[in-house]
Amino acid sequence: MPRFSAIAAITLSLIGGTAVVAQTARQDGDATPPPNARYLSQPLTREIFTADPSAHVFNGRIYIYASHDIESGVPNDDLGTQYAMRDYRVLSMDRPGGKVTVHPVALDLKDVRWAGKQMWAPDAAYKNGTYFLYFPAKDKQGIFRIGVATSKSPTGPFKADPEPMRGTYSMDPHVFTDTDGTSYLYVGGIWGGQLQNWATGTYNPDAGVTDLKQDDKPALMPKVARLDASMKQIAEPLQDVQILDEQGKPVLGGDHDRRFFEAAWTFKRGDTYYFTYSTGDTHKIAYATGKSPRGPFTYRGVVLNPVQGWTNHHSATQVGGKWYVFYHDTQISGKNHLRNVKMAPLTFNADGTIQTIDPFVR
Ligand code: FUB
């Protein structure tokens, strides 16, 4: 996970003209809306900065588990060090367009024994009267792990387990529960998300800080594992989620428009599983479809075009029979690390493909 536009910075130092900077930066997904465009949707709240929305409907109410962005004072870098979040807050509403409630702190970094810093994109699940919050944070050694916390209320407060989930690593946890009741944990993110450090199965601190720089080889894939009955541990080692191109070959590392970067989110519609994800430095939310929650998935297209801001991160959820995408941008602050969550309708074509959402009305 990155967060700083090298292209924009170079343009700034070489040219320095505001108009040119805005144009170049926009191409890099890191600036203001196109001229004469307006935003497709408005922020769901202006009370606090929120990002990475994972939306769920529990007992007929919409709950959004989000990152809680703060002004950390940490300079931008390609590893996302400036995303130094310290707690989680939950948003809720009774219907799309309804009043949004910003709930009190659901989980605080200081109450997670193993965690050192950077509470990034969370997700949640429900089973047998318990709500589960899944969250990434760097441990005291600076390695991303996945934590789990539980509560009897969807808004917390959540109590974290004293150790990270065994066998987990990297970030952006997502839990999908299939129609047969089986739940799966998905994780992964390259660059600051450290997935490249686990390419051999054990942590390699010398793997580099972005991807593997093997453009002609299969890209690093997100990971999946079935959760055990407790929902607190994986029941098997994390394994690759294959994302294939139209020829059935793995998407390559150099294919930045289609390769996985971070923000995995799976949903099922009819018999089809949709695996959706961020392409990171090309700033899109892409999707691929398959016949199993484990994949393989075949690349199909773009769910959401680049938003204002470097990161693009979403969830897709059915609410009252209609599908919505929850996403974020930087409309309020204009700063990559101070984001605000939004939602917009998601439309499927008759053949199951998704109509690409443009976050701007041009
Ligand atoms: O919010 C921190 C990180 O930024 C998330 O974990 C990524 O998905 C990106 O949105």
C-alpha cells in the first residue's frame, strides 16, 4: 500500500505549474475532480474521517466497519506510514440515505496486547449471537498481522484476542460467509501491505518494499483460508487466490491495470462468486468471477474508476434487495490520509457483468 504519488511529486519539482500538476496528478489518481465534474455521492459523515468501508446488514440495519483516519503528522511515503490509525469507529444507518450514526470507539490500539501501530482496513462478521471484528495492525516488530475481536453488539466495544490469528499475515482482512454457512478469510496487500515479504511462505525482510519486480511472472495473489467453527482462527494455511486473464493464465505482475494490490472483497450473486479488489497504483476497483469462493477467478472489468485520492477501497453489499458499493475518497480534506466514506448503487447487466461506476458526474 502506497500513498504517495511519485509522478505527481516529480511533476511538481520539474514544472511547478498548478494546472499541469493537477492534470498529471489526476492521471495518477491523486488529485482534484476533473474540471466541471461533481461528485457522484456525498460523504456519509463529516464528524470524523473514515475510510476502507466494509458494509454489512445485521438485523435489517446497515453497519459500516471503517478505518478511522487521523492526522498523524507522519510524512507520506510509498509504504503508507502516514496511515497511523489508532482505533475503530462503526457507522450505522437504517437505510440508504438515512441518518448516519457515528458510534463511539469500538476497539482501541491500546487494548490490543500484540499490536504496535497502524490499524488499517477492518471487516466484520456475525455468528451465533457474536459479532467478530477482523483487523490488521503491525505487531511490535513492525510486521502486519490479522487480529480478531468480539462483541455481543454490532457496534462494540469489541474485546481483542491477546494474540493475532495464527498463521495470518499482511493486511486488509475480509470475511465472506457462503450460503452453506462456511466462512473464509481473505487477506493481502502489496507494497506497504507486506505481501511480497511472504512470497516464500515465511517473512523475508529483504523482499523489497513494493512488489517482486517480476513483471513477466504471475502477480502476487491474495490469500484465502477457511475459518474454523470459532471464527477466530483459520482452519488451514493461507493459500493463493488465482486471478486469471481471459486466456486462463495468471494475471502478470507487470499488468498494473489488473493485478491484485489490496482490498479483497468477495460476494455471491446467484451461483457466481465475485472477487473484487483494488489495483493500487492504477487506482481502480476491479472484479473477477468464479465458481468457488477460493477461485480461480477470471478478470472481468472495473467496478469503480479512480476516486479523488491515492487509495481506492470498497465493499459491495445487498441492502433490501438492491446492491450498493461503499467506497471512500478525499472530498472533505483533499488529503490522501484523511478520507471520507460514501456509497453508490451497483448495477449488474443481464449477463452478470457489472456496470462500471464513475465517482464523478462529468
Ligand atoms: O487505510 C489504510 C490502507 O489504505 C488500507 O488498508 C488499504 O486498503 C488502503 O485503503
